[in-house]
Amino acid sequence: MRNRPDGAAAKNRVFRGFAATGGTDFELFRYKMIRGDTMNLLEAIEIRRSRRKFTGELIEPHATSVLNEFIREYNKVGNIRMELIINNGKAFNGFTKSYGMFSGVNDYICLIANENDHATAERLGYYGELLVLQATAMGLSSCWVGGMYSRSDMPVKLSENESVICAIIVGKSAEKESFKEKLIHGITHRKSKRPEEMLESDSPVPDWFMRGMEAVQKAPSAIHRQPVMFSYKNGKVSAYVKDISAPLMAFDFGIAKAHFELGTGGGTWEWGNNCEFTRRAEGNDGNG
Ligand SMILES: Cc1cc2nc3c(=O)[nH]c(=O)nc-3n(C[C@H](O)[C@H](O)[C@H](O)COP(=O)(O)O)c2cc1C
């Protein structure tokens, strides 16, 4: 069983603002984050698990401002639109909204794009999962939600070709899962695939590649389908999904890429199907 983070210890390691990373250089900040100077996202991967019953408490102002700061930066570097909604769970709470799947929701992140824009959905998946892991490291619980919410109850302004195509609930939850949560977890969480079932290679894969796959194994995906295949051929790393236009597939793709990258210790993905991953050079810890 995965443990939840100790709130106080996790808080001390929380990222305290871009200024604290020595400037606004996003790459430097990212490597500091991966290295664990600010918080350990690999640890967050180990303890994260989708939660569906929240206590109804608001998240602390500190956590809100950290999340908002990340959202601002990710929106800029990723050319995406994410928005944190605070103290307004109307879109989720109540049987008619989410078939009673979620309760106690107050705070959530809207992921906004054109419904048919899979390239943007992939980036929303990638950066949204970084937010999930950052929230986890701050002692918060979370759940990706692909459709079971009332869009008209979300207080966001949308332009004509935009909609909230996915959401991430963040909030506090009890240490132990409720009976109902366990039940839903059992239904939505089929047996995890082994890393070997999600990779293709023409030679033995290096250890760092396997560490990436182990992080992928722990990534959330819609109905836990784990659809992303990773390839190691001629020493090159790439990833693909069979049909990027299938519902929520691009999100699963971006999420799995974020986990792989963190598991390997850092690197850079190209966006899109069959895209390549370039591993961060050994010894380059982002300090120039
Ligand atoms: C894009 C996406 C959409 C999801 N949509 C829902 C949803 O609508 N309702 C729900 O209860 N869980 C949803 N989930 C959570 C998955 O069911 C969950 O990640 C999966 O079962 C693996 O469990 P874990 O996250 O606890 O490891 C979604 C996950 C992802 C990545």
C-alpha cells in the first residue's frame, strides 16, 4: 500500500516560487525540481493514487499560490490554458453531476482547448500531470476527470471554439480510502501492465530506460488502460499511441511522457506520435 506524504515534511520541501530557483529560467527550475532541490516528484509518483472522496476543506492559500504560479508558467511554456477554480465544487458534487462518483470537491483545475485539438490535449496531459505530482508533494489528493462533470457549472469564460475538455480535482482527503472509493478504484483500476508489455526494443534496454518505464507504470490513465508504447531502437527512444484521436488518448499520452521523463532523471520530448526523447546529458544537472 502506498503511504500518503507526511504533510509537514512535504510542505518544507515545497517549491517556494520561481524567484527561489534563482530566476525565471524554466529549464533550470525544472531540473532543480527533478533533482529534488525543491521537491521530489519521483517520490510523488510513488505515493499518488486517484482519490474521489474529499473532505470539503479548502486547500491552503500557500498551496493555491504555488499551484497558480506553476499554472501561469506552464500555460506560457506549453502554450496551453489551465485555470484553477477555488471554492466552487458545483460541477462535481451531487448525484446528477458525477453519478455520485465524487464528493467534497471544492477546488479543481480546468483544462481548456478545442475538443478536436489533440496536440494541445497532449501538452495539457503533460503539464497537468506535473501539477498533479506537485499537488501530491504538497500533501494534496487528486483525480483526473475526463467527462463526469457539469460544464455549465464551471465558472470559466470560454471563447467560441474552446471547452473544458478535462479537469483535475485537487483537495484534501482522509488518510484511508472510504469503502466506496475502494469499490470505484477496483472497477476503474484493472491490473497494471508490466513495463515489458509497454515497450518494444531491438536490444537490451539501459537501466535508465527501465526506470522511465517503472514511472510510466504508475501513471494515471483513463480507465487505467495504459495505452502508450515506448520504443528503444537503434539507441533512439520514442513513444506512440495507436489512435491519438480516441477519447482522452492524447491526455494519457502526455501524462505517460511526463512520467517517463521524470523516471529517467530528465530529458526532452518532442510532441506528437512517434516523437523522440533526448535524455539529459550525464552530469548536466541544469546548473549550466
Ligand atoms: C485522462 C484521464 C481521465 C480520467 N477520468 C476519470 C473519470 O472521469 N472518473 C474517474 O473516476 N476517474 C478518472 N480517471 C482516473 C483513472 O481511473 C485512474 O487514473 C486509473 O484508474 C488508475 O488509477 P490511479 O490513478 O489510482 O493509479 C481518469 C484518468 C485520466 C488520466
